[in-house]
Amino acid sequence: MTGKVRLQGKLYTALILLFLYAPIFVMITFSFNASKSHTVWAGVTLDWYRELFSDKLILKAFYTTIAVSVISAAFATLVGTCAAVGLSNMRRRWRTPLLFVNNIPLINADIITGIAMCLLFVFLGGFLKFKRGFGTLLVAHITFNIPYVILSVMPKLRQLDDNLVDAAMDLGCTWQRAFRKVMLPEIMPGIVNGALIAFTMSIDDFVISYFTAGSKTQTLSMAVYAMTRKRISPEINALSTILFVSVLILLLIINIREIRQEEKQKKLLKIGGKI
Amino acid sequence: MKRNLRAVLSRAGHEAAKPRTMAHPYTLWMAAFVVVPIILIAAFAFTSPDGGFTLRNYASMGKFLSVFLRSFWLAFLSTVICLILGYPIAYIFARFSGRWQKVMMMLIMLPMWMNFLLRTYAWKAILETRSGLLNRFLDLLGVAPLHIMDTPAAVVIGMVYNFLPFMILPIYSVIVKLDRSVIEAAQDLGAAPRGVFRRVVLPLSLPGVLSGITMVFVPAVSTFVISKILGGSTNILLGDLIEMQFLGSAYNPHLGSAIALVMMVVVMIFMYVMNRFGDGEEQAVMM
């Protein structure tokens, strides 16, 4: 599909990018603003960064977010990978309804998933005497993360040659060993990809956390939401700037790694061609 | 011989049972935390706080008709604007060279990785009537200030801003895979550029358009954050209404579930119609 892009096209692209980045630039600029106003410029300061790092509420929310994202991504990756292997070995009669259930959290609006689990936790909490908190938040995150892991592992399993596992077992491997030595390395890219998607989904989530975390536990998104409702502090801008820069660095690292891997593959192909 | 037999038996056992049982934890988990909660919504939607069956939740829904209409109207408007803005961008991106395509994709995804509350909140600084950056810029040009903040227009801007990448990405991923030779064939057979676009590119990119429309419409119709931050107190949407019944002042999960159920059903009908429409178009293209 590649071809010439005319000047109008480039201008239009620039306009859309301006639209997408205008609020981000506003935030970054005003994170260095000496006055509390988010529209009037009054000189440069780093006060908001200092205040941000001494704000216990925000720091606690930050740790909660990291903890819930890491744990839920790890657990969802484990359960999701096992499930994908199991599902691909199942008869279609069982697989189809299970994959349909897998799609429910993906298709449903976040608010539906959120209130559905909110109802469950309130309902169960009445019987088992527990309140919503970090535990329920974690369960919710694992639940909406599992489908993403399955969706990224399943295609890799479909590409996998069944004969490889059979060959390993014919050569004396137990199924577990064949799984570990043959299947796992083949589907690893899908697993890593799934874990990354799950992690970012967790970090980014607000709506589902909001309904399942209760009143005592707060993720970063929830802290931001509370801020926008009550007091308006430029700390918010400082926080966004830090997040933006870290995401930018992360994306750059991933992209550079990809380009390097491609070059490596090209080299390998060249060597292969010579042989 | 005996050992051999045992090996064969255990292998048969592994093959038959092991891999499939690996999905069991998942099956249990999804049943408990996806299926049961959805059933709970349905159960709450048809009961009263004392536990008896009732349809009263739906009888009282009439007074929320304006909220329903506003939600669907604003979500529809945002989806149309996203399509009008997003399709050309996806088309232009697909024509960039390989390396530039990657850069452009990164530029589109980068804002999505940032907290959407923060990004939405930043629009406040731009749109505010008295001291907002947009109006101060217009003032420099001598144009009268616009009153956008706390109106439906601000909510639509917030929605388009947040969900535009959801429209661009699926359309782009379809167009970028289009076979160049199909387009060349159309050109060779004498189609003008406009004809090539209207009769080849557009129909072939329809699956991307359809998935873009659902990916924008569903979050737009159910949002409660964008309307709260940019819409003021007079522009509440369905999401706000549901949120109020669960965590807000008007605690009533039964009514909240009923509203959510109606919203879910309407959205499902919408998606079904869209898919039917899509299938029809694809067949037309095939013929």
C-alpha cells in the first residue's frame, strides 16, 4: 500500500498529531509553572516535583498500582498460558463456549465488568465477612488480564507443529518434559507479549479498579480521579510528565530492540543463504 | 516388557488427560468471576432490595430517558467524528514508507499509554471559558471567546480525543494489508483515482471500519469520567447514572443493574446489526 504522500496529507497528519499531543504539551509545560494556575505562566519551578515525591497519598497509590499490575500480570500469564495449552487440546464442543466466555470481558464495557464484580464482592463479602480492598482489586485485575494472555498465546500454539511434541515424546520425553523443552520455547514470544499487554492494561485501568478496590485501597488512576474531583494541584502535571517520559523511554527501548532483532534475523538469513 | 507396557500406558494417560486439565483452573476462575457476576447483574436487575421479583426498576427508568438519549446521541456523534477524522489518517499512514509507518504508529499509541484521566483533565486547561488557552489564543486574534467547557461539545471533544486511536488502528491495519496488485488492476482497467478509492479500497477496508466503530462506540456510550471532568453537572451520561447507583449518593444497585442491563442489550443489538451489515457488504465485494 505504500506510495507517495502529498503535502496535504502531511499537513493533515501534523494537525491530527497536534490534536493528540496538545493536552500533553500543556501538562508538561505547566508542571514547571511557578504559580498554581494551570493557564497563566509565572516562571519556572521544580516545586511540584518536590511536592509530588513527598505526597504520601500519591506514593502509596503508586506502590499499589505497581504491586497489583505486577502480581496480576504474572498470575494471569500463568493461568492464561496453561489455559491456552489446555484449550488447544480440547474438543471443539468444549473449546467454543470457553472461548466465548473469554471474550465477555473484552467486549463488555469496562463499567459493566466493574459493577458485575462489585456486586459479586459485596454479595460474597456479606456472607464471608470481608470488605473490598487490595485482594478484590487483585482478583478483578487477574480476571480482565487472563483473556489478553490467552489471545496472544493461542495463535502461537496454532502455529506450533504438533509433530514436534510427538517426536519429543517418541524419543522418550514425558509430556511435562516435552512441554517444557519443546513447546514452551516455541510459544515464549506469545507469552511475553501477553504478559506485557496484561501489565499495561492493569496500569492503565481506572474504571474496574474504581468499582472493586473499596474505599481504603487506591490505585494511581483512582488518586488522580479523586484529585480532579476535589483539589486541583499542579502535582498532577508533574506526575503526568514523569509518566509520559517513562513511557516514551520504554517504547524507544522496545523499538530499538525490535530493529536490532530484525537486523540479526537478516544477518542469519544471509548466512543461511550462503550455506 | 512390563516396564515398557507401563511407559506406554503412562504416555497414553498423559496424552489423554494432562493437556486438557491444564485449562481447569481457568475454567473455574472465569466461571466464578465472569459468568457468576453477569448472572448477578441480571438477578439484581429484576429484584427489589428486599429480594422479591419486581419490574419496578424498569418502570422508574422513564425519567432517565433524556440521559439514555443524550448518551447514545453523544456516543454516535463522537463515533462519526472519529470516523471522519480517523479514516484519512489511517489511509495516509498506510502510504508512508515502512520506517515512517512505525514512527507514526508509535506516535498514535504513545498518548494511549498515558493515564487517560490526566489527558482528559488537561483539556480543562485548554477549553475553560475565562482563562482557557484556546480562548486566550482567540482573544489575541480578536475573536469572541467560545463557551465550550461544561457543554455537550466539551464531552464530545473529550470522547473524540480519547477514542480516536481506537478508530485509526483497526482501519490502518486493514488498509496496510491491501494487495497492491488489486489497486493496480483497477487502475489498469481505467478507474480514476476516485473510483479506485470508492470501489476498491473503501469496500475492502470495511471490516476495519466496523471494528473501529464498535471500539469507539462502546466505551463512549458507557463513559462516566469524561462527562464528569468536562461536562459539568448538567451533562450526565448513562455511565454517571450507573456509577451513582453503586458508589454515589443514590445507592441502589438494583436500579443500577437494570440500567446497565438495558445499556448492554442495546449495545449488543447495535453490534449484531453492525456485523450483519458487515457480512452483507463482504459478500457484495466477493461477487
